Amino acid sequence: MAVRGSRWIGLLYLAATAFGWGINWPVMKALLREWPPLSARGWAGMAAALGLAGLALLRGERLAVPRRSVGRLLLAAATNVTAWMGLSTLCMLWLSVAEGALLVYTMPVWATLLAWPILGERPTARGLAALALGLGGVVVLLGAHGFAFGSGKPLGAALALSAAVLFAFGAVTSRAPLGLPPLASVAWQVGLGCLPMVAAGLVFERPGPGALSASGWAAMAYMTAVPMGLCYLTWFAALRRLPPATAAMATLLTPLVGVVAAALALGEALGAREAVALGLTLGGVVLALRRRQA
């Protein structure tokens, strides 16, 4: 009973992660009209890290990192935050949103493949079928414009695929505890992971706070509190309760949530293609999450 309860809690955490990250797509799209990408991601993450650290202290959690955990903490921050948020944002300089998202959300493929040699979780036929359905939904959703390589696009594609592979590696290797309490662990990972983005933004983008309108500040507040704060908490909590390949499959819901949110908030297209993609992806997620019968 305890295992079943833990699984359902993990699934609820995954749902919160997918919806929070999905809604951030139109929020980020609107914010990029006013602020450059690395600065927007980086400063929102640093603010989220400070907030999480404050909550950790209020809960009586220690923030000191055990010496034996420093290396693993830096690796986790690099894969789960810097690579995922930073590289997936940078690839947008050379790729369209559809091209970038199609490559970034190949992450479940890499998580399924990496879980085999690293954790010994051999992919099952049902798991591979679920993966094919889910990726089919993403391809239907985001492949409308094709993928034509032009000037700079190979670099953009390499950045997007690197984000997917490194985040998958982080998902597979993040199940082992870092020797830190939950809030403190996420605060350190988000803060350390966003620090390179802030530094790069100051050097190359030089953002000006005065460029943000009231809606821009609201977008920054949402990105700080939800995708960079709450969603990282729920993501790591889900990884402690579910296999990495299962958790990765659920991230395929994120672009679908983003499309629906963009249709409602920005008036973007929502028609038969989106309905087919939703059906395929939900079918894949349900198949992946369904427990084996005894």
C-alpha cells in the first residue's frame, strides 16, 4: 500500500511539473519580446534559488553541503539546470520554436536508453511502444514546418540535442540522494545551474531592468515561482518515487500543455493536428504509467 501511495504521489508531482513547464512556453515567448533569453532564465533561477534557500532555513534544513557530495551536486546542477534550461534556450537563436522543441523533447528516448546501462532498467516492449506513441504525438504537433537545415542550424540542433541528452543523464543519475535535505538540494542545484547563465547574460546580453514592462515583471515572477522553483521541487520529488524512464515519458505532456496555453493566451493555432498529437501523447503516457499486472 505504501508503494502504491508513493507511486500516485509521484504521478501527481509529474503532472504539476508538466503543467508548470508547459505554461511557461507562452510566458517565456512573451517575455523574450522584452528581455534576452539567458538573462531571463538565469535571473529567474537565481531568485528562485534564494527563495528556496530561505524556505529551507525556515524549515530548519541545513544548507551546508557535505564534502563528499560537492562533485555530484555540481554535476546535477550542470545537467538538470544549466544544460536543460540554458542550452534549450540558446538553441532558439538558430532554430524555430517547433524545431528546437522537437529535438529537446527527444529527452525520453535518451533517458530510456541511459537507464539500461546505468541503472540496469532494461526497456520493455510496452515501454518502447509508449515511447513511440509519445514521440509520435510530439512529431505530429511540432513537425508541421519540417526541419530544413540552413545557416547556423546544425549548431542549434547540436545544442538542442545536447540539452536533451544531458537532462536525460541528470534524470537517470538524480535518484541517489545528495546528502542534503530536499529544499536545500533543489536550491543549490537551481542556483549553481543558473549562475553560468547569469554570468553569460551579463557579458554578452547586458540586460536592462528598465526594459521590462508590468507584464514582463509578471512573467519573470511566474518563471521564478513556478518553472524554476516549484517545478524543480516536484520533478526531483517524482524522480525519488518513479523510474527515470517513466518520469521522462511524462515530460512529453509539457509541449502539449504549452500549445494549449499558447492558444488560449496568445491566440495560436489549436485544431485537428493538436487533437491528434494530444491523443497520441496521452496514449503513450498512460501506457508507460500503467502498472504491470501480477
